[in-house]
Amino acid sequence: MGAESVPRREVVTARSRTGRAARPRPRPAGPPERTDHAPASDVAVSRLMRRQMRAALTVTALLALSLGLLPLSLRLIGPAGTRPDAPLAVWLVLGVAPYPALLAAGTWYVRRAERNEGDVTGR
């Protein structure tokens, strides 16, 4: 057993570029006071958040419903060995069917979110 090598520690002795040692800046005790917004903008932001949440819950529910029906559709197809076209149907249901639904839901959600933000900002 040899002596284990201990990593060498580096010591930084240089001063900062300004020529003096950096002092830690004191942090304010609480959050900064904001006086640049009116109560109306708070209402608009909360309305936007509610609309975005409603859109997110809607798309989540629709995807859960449509993807949750996949096991039922597989049950209706039957076991893969009973009919000659069953393996193809299983691949279509599992490998092809979910992606258009995901693409449509994502497209709808992005457009809805942009519309919601545009309504609030006036664009």
C-alpha cells in the first residue's frame, strides 16, 4: 500500500480587477417594492393565469380521455394471435393513433396560450 495522493489545494491571492478586495453586498431584508404597476394589471395577470390553467386542464383532460381509451380499443381488437390482421391493428393503435392526437392537442394549446397572452397585452 503506497501513500495515497492528496489533491493539492489552490490558493487564490490575486486582487479583483478594480484593485480592491470584493466586499459582499448587503441584501435587502424583503422583496423590493414595486410601484410601476397598477392594481388593474394584477387583475389582468390573475385572469391570464386562470385562462391558461383552464386551457391546460382542458388539453390534459382530452388527452387523458383519448389515450385512456387505447386499452379499450386494444381489448376490442382481441388477442394478436386470433385474427391475421390483429397484429397490424395493434401496431396502428399503439404506434400511429396517439401521435396525431398529441400533435393536435399541442398545436391547440400553443395557439390558445398565445391568444390568451395577446388578449392581455393587446397585441
